[in-house]
Amino acid sequence: TGPPWTRSFWVSALQRGAAKRIALVSDVAITNIERHAAVLGRWDPSKAGRIPVRPVPSNVGEVEIPIPLRRRTPRLVVFGSRASRETIVRECAAPIQRLCRALRLEEIVEIGVPGNRKDDRLFGLKARCMGVLPTNLISEILTDSVAGVVHYPFPFLGKSGVLAAYC
């Protein structure tokens, strides 16, 4: 859903109707959010309480042997869409600065479509924008970093491919 001037406002009823019809003709339903499982259960009472909730998997893969945390580069990763990274920079400066101090981080790496920011510092630390990278390189950077941040509403974290990649 969304405000009337957005496409989501105008198509949400169509999308809900399509999802309901699919749920009714399906033998099994699965979703990535608890509240969606409840909605699907209301639409099809025969599935109520039997709809598994599974988070979105990482789309950058996982390493076979993770680097122990104490041997990782003291770095924070800001990964995701340009809009989500810009939201993090705009709305989360104070808590991220506290996090960086507490973890003694030395640099920040941004991964994703480059934005308009030209500064080589972010949250008081040296910052590098790596741009769009192949998934194997993203996985290497993540497994060699101490922390990553994501800005996503808590009830919807199961939908976050970025959180899955960090995990």
C-alpha cells in the first residue's frame, strides 16, 4: 500500500486478490513474514496455523569457513539499494557513530549502486563506495567485516536479503 499518487496504492487490491486466489488453489503456502501467514490463514482457514514462515535467503552466498570475528577487518558495511543506504546515512548517524566507537571500527564500505555522495568520510570514519560488485566479492567483504547495518522495519526483517547476506 501507499499514498494515492504511488503505483502501490492503485495495484494493491489487485495484488491482494491475486494472492488470495493463489492461496485458495494451492496445497501449501509459505511466506517470509508472520503477519502474512496470519492473513493467508484467514483467507484459507484450512491452512491456518500450518503456514511456515521462512526468511529470504542470502543472494550473495555463504563462505564455507567464516573468518573468526577477532581476525576480521575493523570495518562496517552499508549494503543495499541506493535509497536504503541514503536512509541509513540520513537517519542513523548517531547510533552508527556509537556502534563504530564501541566496536573500534576504522572504515566504512558502501556496496551498491553509487549515490551522489562524494565525501570520502562517513560517520566520522574513512569511507569507500565500492559500487555494484559480483556476489562472490560481496560475500568476501562481508565475511571479512566486523559489522553491517540495515534499516528495515522489524516485522519485515524476514524479507531483507541484505540482512540475510549479513547473517
